Amino acid sequence: MLWLVLLLVGYLGVAYLTHYTKGVYVYPFLDSSPKVLDSAGKNIGGIGVYSAAYIVGIAVGIVILFCISKGLILLRKWVTEKKAGMTGKFYGGRAMGHGETELEMQRQWEKPPGEV
């Protein structure tokens, strides 16, 4: 989750760097200048203090999506390994943790003799 938030912060930095160098906001919600209406009633300014709310809302959204996806992964592991008893191809008799599959698989030299 930390890497996702850092990625978003970096992307936000690039968006503001683009405004600094080119004078254009990549996304209109990043413009924190006050609202200014022209004679037709169209906003030609920014969105004011709400730009911070958009940024925080996107960060909260990515954290929520991360938690939902992590929960779905744990639910899938619980259903397949605990309830259905399907421990997987690389199980090898050891208890599986909550880490990555590549790190939890049994290496070829750890297998009992005669097993391929």
C-alpha cells in the first residue's frame, strides 16, 4: 500500500511540475485558484479549496481498493486451501503463510528423495 501511495504522490508531483513548466493543469481539479465566472457563467478559474479534497479522496480511494483486493485474495486462499483442501502444486507439506507464492514454494532440493 505504501508503494501505491508513493506512486500517487509522484504522479501528483509530475502533474504540478507540468503546470509549473507548461502553465497547464493536467487535470482541472488540481487548479486551486478561486472560481472565476465569465459573462456566460462558465468557470474560467480553478475550483478553490476543493482541490485538496480531490487529492485526499483519490488517496483514500486507492487505500480502500487495496484493502478490498487484499481481502479478496485472503478470502480466495481461505476458500481454496482451508475449505476445499486444495493446497496447491508447490505446497510440499509445509504450512503456507500470507506471503508471496514464489517465496513459499518448496525448492527442488528440499523435496524428499524419489519425489519429482
